[in-house]
Amino acid sequence: MNKFTQQCKNTEFTRRPKAAGKPWVFSFVVKIILICLCISGTAVCRVLFNQKTEELNKEATQIRMKIVHMNREIANLKIKKEELSAWPYISRRITQYNLGLRPADPKQVSHTKIVDIPLSNRFKVVDRNTSSEERVRSNTLSSSRGPAKNTLTKR
Amino acid sequence: MTKYSSIGIRMKIACIFIIFAFAYVAYSFYNVQIIRHEELYAKAKQKYTAKKTKDGIRGEIYDRDGNLLVGNEPCSDIFADPSIAGDSDECMKIAQFFASNIGADKNVIYNRLMEKTKTVKNDDGTEKTIPNLYAVIQQGVEFEKAELVKKAVAEQKFKGIAFKESFKRNYPKQQLLANILGFTNIDRDQIVAVIGLEKFFDRSMTSKKGVLEYERSRDGIPIAYGKSDVVQEVQDGLNIYLTVREPIQAILEEELDKLMEINKPTAAYAIMADPYTGDIIAVAQRPTFNPNDRENMNPLAWRNRIAEDTFEPGSIMKPFAVAGALDRGIVRPETRFDCENGKWFFAGKILKDSHPLGTLSVSQIIQKSSNIGTAKIAVEMGARNLDETLRSFGFGKKTGVPLKPETSGIYRPLNKWDSLSISRFPIGQGLAASPLQLVRGYCMLANGGHPIDLRLVDRIQNPQTGDIERFPVKYGPSIYRDSQTHDKIVSMMKLVTQEGGTATVAAVKGYYVAGKTGTSQKFVDGAYSKSKYCASFVGFVPADNPRFVLLVTADEPTGAYYGGAVSGPYFKSIAERTLKYLNIMPDYDIAEYDAAQKAAKQKAWAEQRAAANAAAAAGKASASSASSPTSSYRPSRPVTQPPVKGSSGLVKSPSGYYYRPSVSSTTTPQPDARKKPSTARN
């Protein structure tokens, strides 16, 4: 046995009862508390999650009911629309408001055809319109021969 | 100080007690979990499991373009729980509320609410009194009204009032197409189809209830993670799409109403069909009913006359026999027959024409509707050929429209024909056909002789999946052997609505109309009535490329009774409006046509005047030069009247009736020679 070992055994410190066991208890309690915290945390989360789910479920149910209600409203409007678009109803209104409606006739549709003047001719027209000198000349010339001619209308 | 031994005893007692307690708990667990498991599980399940039934929606009926004809209108049934409704004062309040808001009978509601208990019979026959939990306040309350009432009930805080959402059948177009659509009734919460398409397609349109079983929370909402089982899938009824087009149907019904108002027949019907597809575009009958107005509904008007009724068609049968004779080469349009001045003795009986007629060509026989001429053509044809012809046009066969019951008409087999049959059947006597059969026959005349089945239903749609099942068009090969037959018969039928025909009033300006009038005496008490007639006009327009075949029949009209006079004008107005609606361009320019007609008339008048002047001048000259005593007498008209050509190109027969001299001149000048259209359609 060496001296150092002997000294330690004889000191007060080494002889104190293991009292004590305090660090072991502490760590055990901490562990338990942690486990409990985990469990309770999980439980709370679960409860909160369930609560949220149920809330959403309720909302979904309410929305579903709203959809059903709206579908019924649509069905009702559809019927009303069909009632209002029935010919007897329309004809009654035509008579009531004295609307001057007449049946459609294939002849009432007319097709408008736009015929474009060739570009070169169009410029000529513009020239003659704007060139007053030329017009005066032509008018003077024509007045001596007869009534003036409107070149634009002629074209 | 406590001895160790006493502590030991107490410990033992405590242990024993605990053991017993545990044993009891264990037994209870065993009892609950094992022995009473089924019972308690069922009880618990009943508490947290809910069964919800959901009604499907009955199929709807639409027209071809998707316009709703029969729909489901949302409504609410209002119920009360008398056991919790409150005392007499409270019940009176509720009764008054509903009486003022939904127009229900106050006393009835009050009495129902005051029935707090009811007596029921047990299985063993004994009676017991139980609380009354159910009283009807009002059924089928309109959606908008029900919503307002629901809010008001919540505000008033009435107890025990419940609203059950449901649907009721609605016919938004009122009496439009009512006889075809039919209607349904409610019998003990069950929809019962009574007549029409509602009945024919009842199985397809009926919905199936859905059953959902789910775990519910305390407030009845399904639990998010709970079990939910669909015991039975909810299935909506199938939607039916008809071939009918609502706007044209409205035109038809409006004109038929006018006919009823002016000619006051006992009944009237009109059918319009597409000759190439057999689609019934519009169909109506009078009298009819409004399926939404059950109180004023006349059961006599329910019958579907167009499918169930038959009538002797009269002259509208003539084109069939003539088409058969033309097709077999027995006659040609210009073949002439002596119409015996209106009376012909055949097989021991006299056959009469409505007007005395002389010798007429086949075209004129159709144009003037000569019974004798048609009978003679049929006699030339022979019974077998006539029978074959009429059968090939579908007489004696059902049309196949989805309406029950449907008549196949009265058409005797060849071996049961008597000696008169051959002369009477071609003029529409001695046989009977339904309006639908006649329309089918005319569809064949219009489409070049192709047999066709009439279609009333275009497609059926599953509203949930969107799947569509279409009803096929049945279009057979032509029954004509000669490719010219169609053109020949159509040309003849065109004359009916042109000058000199029996139905000029049925002519539609701008279009060539091929048709035929029919006036048949009704067979009453074993004899042909002299006062009751069926007046019909059937035709197709535009004649050369027909868009529709239209039949208008008035049963027992008052006043005028000829088909041309009674039904012709309505044919014209229906056809005119429909052609405009369908945007079908006219066959010819009306202004040009009118101008040509006027010019022709003026020319003829000028020629006549010139001839008269020349004759007068010649007469003057001869009077001044001749001195014969016989010349002093000049009859105004020769004794034997030679044909006199009129201004319109008609020839006056010795009997005083105008006719056209030959087939070449029968065709009225037409402004433009249209090319022959192809009868086949894509």
C-alpha cells in the first residue's frame, strides 16, 4: 500500500458516507422530469393538433354545407332563369312594354364590302385635292370650256 | 407501542383487500371486455356512429340545345317536434307565425303541435302512449321563402322546428311540351311517374339513395380521424336530352293556340320532324295541361294524342300511293285519268270528289286532290303493289318513339282487304294512322324514300361522370326503285301550294313548299259523319332540300273544315317563322318573283285585250258585209264549250273547273331553275 492511498483513506473526506447518493438522485429526477416533459409535450402537441384538426374539420363541414346551400341556390336560379326565358313569358313582356320587335329575317343581314382604291390612285386624289394651283388652273381651263369638274367626286 | 404481529395482520388484510379489489377490477374488465363486449360495443357504436342517407337528384330533361324542360326545384319541408314545442300559447305563436309567413292554415298547425303524445300498438297488440316527436307544418316550401322563414325562426327562438331540404319537380316552361314530358306525383315520399317521358325513362331518371356511416363527435360532425364507410354510393338520375328545340316548339305551340282560338276544334296537333335524321323538332297538341298547376289539371288532356290516337288521314295519303305507282312505272306524271266529273261507281259504291273534275294528269290529281283519280291510279297499281307501297312507308308499324302506349294504327293485311279497299286506302279511308306515322311517311317522301325511325331522345347523360350515350339515327336504303321517283312526287306536291292547288294559303313566300291537304270525315257510330271532319295539312319545306316536315291537324274544326283552309294557314305561319329562326335562305327572291308574276299577268292581259279588240273589229266588218239571218243570233258561249285558256295559263274544263292542259304546263313558272339537290345528307 503506498503512502498516498493510506492518506486518502484516513482523511475525513474519504470517510464521509456516500450520501449521500445525491448526484444519482438528481440525475434520475432530471431524467424523469425530462421524460415527463417529453410525454406531456407530445400529449399537448397531440391535443393541440387534434384540436386544430377538429376545428378545420368543423370549418370543412361548414364549407361543405355552404357548398350544398349554394348548389341549391344555383338550382333555384337555374329554374328561375328557365322560367324567365320561356317564350310565353317573353312574348307577354313584349306585349306589355310594346316593344317593336320583329322576327329575324335572313334578308335583314347585309354584307358591307369595302373596296380599297389602289395606292397609286389614292395619291393622285390627294395631290389634286391639295394642289390648289392645279385646281385653280383646271377650274380656269374648264370654266372657259364649260362647268368645272370635281376631280375627286369624279374618281 | 404497536406490536409487530398486529402490523403483520393489518398488512395481510390490506393485501387481501387489494387482491380482492384487483380481482374485482379484473373481473369487471373481463366482464366488460369479453363477456359483454358485443353488447357494449354495439351500444357505444350506436352512440358515436351516425348513419346519414343522402337523396340523389332525379334526372332532368333538356331540349337539344340544353334548355331545361323538366328540372328539380329546391324546396324545404318544415317539421316540428310537438313534445318540445312548448305550451298552448307557444304553439299558437308558432302557428300564427307560419300562417302569416308561408300561408299555412293556423288551426291545422296549432292542432298538430298540440298533439303531444300518440298511441302506438306494440307487437303483442297492446297499446302504449309515446311522446309525439313529429308533426308536419308544411311541405315543399319554395327555396327563397324557406330561407327567410329559417332566419325568422332562429330570431324568434322557436323550439323544435326543423327544416328538411328536398327537391320538387318543376316544369319551368309550363305547358310547353307537357303531353310529351308527362309528370310525376309524390306517393308517401316516393316519386311516381305518371305519364310521358317521365314514365318511359323513369328507371333511368330515378336516383339512388346514398348511405354513409361515420363516427361522429358530440355535435354530430364526423370525426376527422374517425372511421367512415360508404354503405351505398349516392347516384343521381340520368339527364335526358331531347331532339326538340325549345324556340321552335314555342312557335308551334303559339300557332296551335291560335288555331284553337279561331277554328275551335275539339283537338289539334302539330308535329315537326327532320326528314334526314327523324328528329322530332317540335310536337304539340291541344288540349293540354300545365304540370305545375295540379289543381286545374284536366285528366282528359293527359292523353298523348300524337302517339295514342289514330285517325283516317284522308287525302294526305294520296302521295304515298302515287309515289308507289310512279316508282313502279305504272303511271307517269303526265298520264291522264278521267275523273268522271266527280262521281265514280266502283265495287258497288259511289266514290265522290269534293269538286267535279274532268280528265286530269297524275300531277293534277295530286294538285286538285282527286279521290277518283287517285283510286284509279291505285286500281292500275293493283292491291299487292299498293299494299307493298303503303307498308314500305311504315303504315301498320310503330314509329319507335319512346312514348307509351304507342299505336301501330289500323292497317289490314292484304288477305283481309275487301273489294273497296284498293279504292279507299289510297285516299286515306278504311285505314287509320297516328300523326307520328304520317310524319314518318312524309319524312320518307321528303328524304328520297329512305326509311327512318323517328327520334325524340337525342342523348342520355350521366350528370356525375359526364358520360353521354347517344341514340343512333336509323336511316335505311331508299325504297324507290327509280331514282326519278323522288323528284317527280316532290314536283307534284309543290303544285298543291301553287296557283290552282288546294292549299295556296300554305305557300311560304320565298320558298317552295311541297305538301298535301287532307280532309277526312270522321267515322261516328258506324257511319261517316257529315259534320265532323279532320282537317290536315302536311308538307316539307324547302321542297328541294327539306329542313323539316310539318303536320298540322285540326280535329272537328267549326266553320271551315277543309285541310287547306283550316290547317294550311298555320302550316304557313309555323313554317315561315321556323325558316326565319333557322336562318334558311329563300329559294328565290320574293321581289323578283312578284315582279315576274306581275309582268306575266300584264302580258297575258294585254294579249287578251288585243285578241278581244281584233275579234271585235272582225265582227264589225262581218256584220256590215254579211246579211245571213242566222248570223243575227250569236250565243255568248258555244254550246259545247271548248277549253278556254285563262290568264293564268289554266284551261276551263267543260264541267266549268279550271285545270292546266298538260304536265309540261302544270309547273308554275319558277324564277330560278334550282339544281336538283342531293337527297343524301351528311
